[in-house]
Amino acid sequence: MTTIPKEYHAPVWNEPVIMEMGHPGRRGLLFGAAEEAVSKEVSNPMALVPEGMRRTTPPALPEMTEPEVLYHYLRLSQQTLGMMGMSIFGTCTMKYNPQINESLAWMPEVTQVHPLQHEDTIQGALQIVHSMDLALRELSGMDQFIFQAGGGAEAAYINTVVTRAYHASRGELKQRDEIITTIQTHPSSAATAAAAGFKVITLMLDEKGYPSLDSLKAALSDRTAGLMVNNPDDMGVYNPEIKEWTRLVHEAGGLCFYDHANFNGVMSKLRASELGFDACMFMLHKTFGAPKSGVGGPAVGAYGCTDKLAPFLPSPIVAKTGDRYHLDHDGPQSVGKIREFWGNFQVILKAYAWIRAMGADGIAQAADISVLGNNYMEKGLLAIKGVTRSHPEATSPRLEMTRYSLEKLHEDTGVDVHDFLNRMTDFGIDAMWTSHEPWLVPEPFTPEAGEMYGKEALDRWISVISKISDEAYNEPEKVKTSPHNQAIHRLKHGDTDNPKLRAMTWRAYKKKRE
């Protein structure tokens, strides 16, 4: 272990909001008079603006020079992002995003491509998308991938509508109206199934950390449309009976969907098709080295399926005929678009570059390091007073993450997991993630070492947890009132829910304080 960690003090300035800054007459840029030819052509520019859209008073904007604006936002960025601490973010695979991939994605040949260009002018882009499709087929055993989904939840939704279309094509949709999932499967799977009109059956966990086969058998019937499950789950528990699960679901006439949000620890170790799944999903913005974000931002939920479901996929699909790539819109059974065009191309490019750089051996090694790092952390964390592991009866090694609990520490000291999170930032480390709702484990936290952190970094992270545990038992108020060294100290969470105080715009802020 490392020595006792020193506290970190974030940069702090008494920085006003930008609407309170500036001085009359200051400008960031002065525009010269228009050239005579322009003035002659345009005449009065205001005449180009419809009278009903013209301002009656100038906009209430701060008057500032360009450096003043720049320094203001730099100071704000230092207060919010200056810490640059470790981010061991369970179930979100916060890995390093190579700078060379960022450079590739910002090339004009990439940024200036438009999805409505003629196919002849985007052959390179289509080739990368098609190549990414082939790479994911190798990793999963699926027969076709699409990249329309803007994230994992949208990919799960694609699966539910494809499932619906598949059963409708067989005349069984009215009968098959139930999707089976588990309490530890990502909430988006149950939510999207419900959004697609299915009833959701949620299986609970037993002492082994996953639902029993008997509970699955009890849920199966001629009403079963499909199974949606992740494995390993967010506790790091792998269900070794998964092949029997998919066999039983198929025997009942349902489809099986593999939520690969936790793929990092099993990359190259298993393939969805070989476990009996009909479809699966990967998050390119997590597992494959592209920046983490959410739906609508730089994210892609890659959805793949076997040939029997391929006719129902959203279109268009990037296909290859001879040496030419094209967008195949010909899908008479397609469920239609889930999102515009054919995916966030820059994210696909980054993920493809990551796969090519890693190679098969690198991907396998990354999975090994993730599992090794997680189990190394477990030894250190379980030696800390007040820290326990979920499902202690489950003795099998956890994979890429483990769910821990501070319930004992909370009972002994009154310090809860949110106090713990706040105090972590005082040591220059990002607050750890708790868990998805519902909290099956009291006072939870779920670290995920991944493959990017070395032993020294993991030792430091563990030492911070140990230090805060000591403080909780000896100086509990110090933890309860943290953070102490950040630009913003403990927030009053009730204020954010108070409509008398909440203001989303400067105009609303001024009005509420008049």
C-alpha cells in the first residue's frame, strides 16, 4: 500500500456569473465598415429582418473583451475539472481515449461528411462502418450489426421492437406479451420493454448472486416473448448457467438478448451466439475506447443479431457489393428508423481505430487486466473497517467490478455513502459510483478498475478509502461536512427541488430575486 494520502485543494476563485461582468463600451471584436460593393448590394441590412422580429431594445449582454471572456471560462473549468482525479466508475468502463483517435475524428474528411451525400462520395466512411460491423461480428458471433442507436438504452429499445416485429411476423404477438429480465439487469432493458408494450417479469437474486433456474422456469410460458439480461451483472457476478437459460427461453418460443454493457472483463473470452443469444448490444463509447457520454451526445449503441432477426433491423444498413459500399434501404420487414441517419460516425471511427490498434491479443489482455485489477482491489478493500462485499455467500471470483457496501460503517458511525463520496474529492479522486436503483445492497459503491490503471494508482485509490474509513470512526463530523477543499462545498440538495429558488435562466434568476 502507499503512504497515507495527502489532501488536495482545488482551485477556487470568487467568480461571478458572466451576466454580472463587463463594462459599458468594451468589445471582443470591432467590425469595420462594410465594403462599398457590399453596402450597395445590401443597402439597409435591417430591412432584411421582418419588422415583427426586430428588437425594440438591445440585448442585455455583458460587454467584455475577448481575453476577459476566455479567462472567465478557464477559471470556471479549473474549478470544475481541475482536479483530474482517478475515475473508477463502475459499470461505465471509464477508460483512456487515445488522442490519435481524437485527431482522426476531427479531420475535415470526417467532420465535413454529411450522411445525405451521394454514396460515391463517402465510400471511405461506409467502409469504416462496414469494417466495424465485421469486427463486432467476430467478437459476438452475430450476423449483422447496425449503429443507429445513440446509446445503450436505444439499442435495448431496438431489441424490443425487433422482438415485437419477429413475433408479429409469426402471428404470435398477441399471445407473446411478456419480457423476462432480472433485478440486476440494466434498468433500460425493462424500461424499453415496457415502452414497446410488453409486460415485464423481473426475477430476483438468490444467495449465489443470480436468479435460480427454478425462478426462470416459473416465469416461462407460451406468453414469453424474450429474455433481456446482462452477464456479468453490475455486481461482477457471472451466471454460469446462462446456456441453460437461453435453451429454456428458446424452448418456450422466446428470443434472447445479451446486454453487453459489462463486456470489458469478458472481451474475447465468450461470444453471445455461442451462449445461445439471438441478439446483443455493445456500447462503443465505453468498451471500445471512445469517450463516455449519453444518448444524443457522442455515443453509439451497436446492436447485432442473427440472420433470423436481420430482416427486421432498422434501415439503412451499410452493405458491400463487390468492391463498393452502399446504404441498403430495402427492408420490407424493417421496424423503421430508431434514430436519424445511420449512426454517430465519429464515434464509430474512434472505436474502430481502438480495435485495430489493440488487435485480438490486446483485447484479450485488456480483459485479463480488468479482472486482475478488480480482484486485486477486492483484497485491499475488504481489509478496510466497515467495508463488506455483496452476496458474501457467492464465493466465485468477481469479474470486472464488485458491489461493496458501507452498511456496517454507516451503522457504526452515522457516515453514509454520500458523505463518503464527498470526502473522496478532498483527496483529488473522483467520487465513486454507488449503483443502479434499486439499491439491493445498502450504502453501495461499485468501483471498476478496468485496464488503464496500474497497481500504484489502485493502491492510492484503496488508501483513500481506508483513510476516510478511519476518519469516519474517529472524526465522523469531518466526513459528514465534507468536501472541505473544493470550489463548492456541500450543496443543500433540498434547494434544487425548491421552485422558489430554482432558476434555469438568467432572466428567471433576476425575476425571482426582484
